[in-house]
Amino acid sequence: MARKKIREYDSKRLLKEHLKRLAGLDLQICSAQNLRDFSELTNKEPWLSSSRLVVKPDMLFGKRGKSGLVALNLDLAQVAEFVKGRLGTEVEMGGCKGPITTFIIEPFVPHNQEYYLSIVSDRLGCTISFSECGGIELKRTGTRCSHKVKTIFLPTEKHMTLDACAPLIATLPLEFRGKIGDFIMGVFAVFQDLDFSFIEMNPFTLVNGEPYPLDMRGELDDTAAFKNFKKWANIEFPLPFGRVLSSTESFIHSLDEKTSASLKFTVLNPKGRIWTMVAGGGASVIYADTVGDLGYASELGNYAEYSGAPNEEEVLQYARVVIDCATADPDGRKRALLIGGGIANFTDVATTFNGIIRALREKESKLKAARMHIFVRRGGPNYQTGLAKMRALGEELGIPLEVYGPEATMTGICKQAIDCIMSAS
């Protein structure tokens, strides 16, 4: 499972759209994402012109109220002024800095009572928590609310029923018990049907006796996108707050979106001397973790992973980017490039290596200028052919290129690379 955060706007949109389908509950919530042109926004959402409004950043970080980033009971002109004064402003939240680029606008809902609800998925089932108190009071230890969170665990094979839900709502007044119980079961149905991995409402309230989420966080299991693309309706998975893609990372990201394979690339240290081009998500983590465990995390230039049998042209474009970053700004010191990975199940090693070999040929002068030492380790379908091509390439280009099959360990290759670049020049 890959838990990916989504914006509050999308969490509420998905809940509203599917709660009616799955549980017959019609949420009366409205929300809008700001556009640069507020006249366009009001044409799309006419209720904005006739309602008192709430506006806040929708940027995957919390504590917005404490940071003065939530404005209540405004008209549309005041909302526009609030957004204008903060759009693009850099803020620091949780040790991360970044610009505010997205806001959510909603009706202002006066209320007296606040409730809390969360659902979290794990390997064996789901944990559902509910409290008669919500909002900031729930976070304060020692308050009357901090001890009122009730929790149940629902194993994967069990269904959510009124009996299962009963411990959560047992102390509610009778006039609210049924309505909130139905709401919890409905939210759980949406959670399962849309492959959420996390939902939290802190708080939700009752408006005219009907549940109304005021603040909501959601995470989806993005590995379930293949069966939910219609239900999710072009969902966006924003980067974590403070994370901005470089031009090279953006290029790889665009390649990844256009292929059924997986192409990932993150620059960790542009001046690093150890770079990876590793096949397989598990192998890529092993390589990166091993470099860190050996005490050279500060020299790790990137995290990279290709998998899912990309074709030769995709691998060529991918390898060009990795090599360009790995060879940038040569300073006379040795560098290492780790290519390959574990033992493939179905990826044709020779085919993917064809793309890498073409890129290495193109970048010969850069590799030599950067004093690059290349280490190749791979197994899987056609690996002998792929490794033979790599050995021939090393002789052809006159670049230090060591080639190993599955008889060598991935951790051992990392140590060899480190020993090589740290040896006397």
C-alpha cells in the first residue's frame, strides 16, 4: 500500500459524491478551490456570492488556524483580498518552507457541538476512532475531551454493522445516536470502496441534524488507481508541502505519467558523488539504505527507480537525465554510478540495458570528465546478454565499468563503490 495525501477539497468531494451512492446519505457540503480569476470561480460556484465564507490554505499541512491562515465569516470580496495577500507567500510549517499556492473556500457554518472521526487502514484491518469532542480541544491533554476518544478495530474479514459501531456512539444522546451511527458506517463504506487508507474529520458537526464535515484529511492507496480512476475522477496527488520539483525531476515525473512502467527520480544532493540507476522499488531502497548505513548518506546524489518493464526508448530518456545530473560540475574527484538492481521477475534485462548503453555512449565525454566509475549488478531474464553488452561497452569507451551478476550482493556492490571513490585519487 502506498498512502498518498490528497487535498481537503478532494477528500470532501469524494465523500460527498460517493456517500449518497453507497449509503443513501446526501451531504449538504460545498467547497471550491480558488482560481486566479474569481469571476470565473463564481460562475462555476454561484453560492459563493450569496454565502458567508471560510477560506484557508489547502496544502497538506495542519495548524492553519494557529498560524493565522484561516479566515472566517467573510464575504467573497474579503476572501479575494485574503487570498491575494497570501498567494505565493512562503511560510514555514513543521520545519518545511514553501509557497502557498492553493486555497479551499467553503460556507461559514456556525455551530455549537464538534465531533471527531478517524479511520486508519493497516495490514489486518481498520481502526475507527470517534469522540464527542472535536477541534482543538481534542489535541489538548488534560481537557475533558482528551479522554473521550473511543476506538474499535475491525478486522479485514468483518463488515461494519450497527453492532460493531455501537461502542463508538453508546454515550451519545439518543436523538443523535442513529444519525451519527449511520454517518460513521457510510463514511466507512466510502473508505473501503474508494481504497482510502486514512480519513480524519476534526471536527465534523451537525447542521439541521445532518452531519457536516468542517475539516477533513484524506489519503488514498495509489496502487489502487487502476480500478478507481473513474471514481477518483482525475485525482491530484500533490507533493508534500515544501517539496518543489526541479526541471529534471519534473521531466521524469512526466515520463512516469505517460507509461505503464514506473520511473522515479529524486535529487538528494546535486554535489553528491554516489549516484544510482536501480531497477525495482525494493532494490532501490536497499541501495540507498546501504549507502546511508555505511556512513555516506551525505554523498548520495539521488534516489532512482525504474521498474515494470519500461521500453528501450523510455529507459534511454530516463538514463540521460540520471547521467546528466550525476556528471554535472566535475570537481576532479572520483564519482560512482550504480546501475542494475536485484533479480528481475519479468523485465528483460538486455532490453532495458540497451537504453542505458545508448545513453552511456552519448554521455561518454561527461562520464570521463566526472571521473565516473560505473558498477553494474543485475540478474533476471536475459541478464547474461545484458551483462555481456555492458562489459563490451566498458572496453569500447575506456571507462572504468565493473559488471556483476546475481552472484554478487547488492550491499557488497555499494561498499565497492564507496571504497573506490574514497581511495586516493
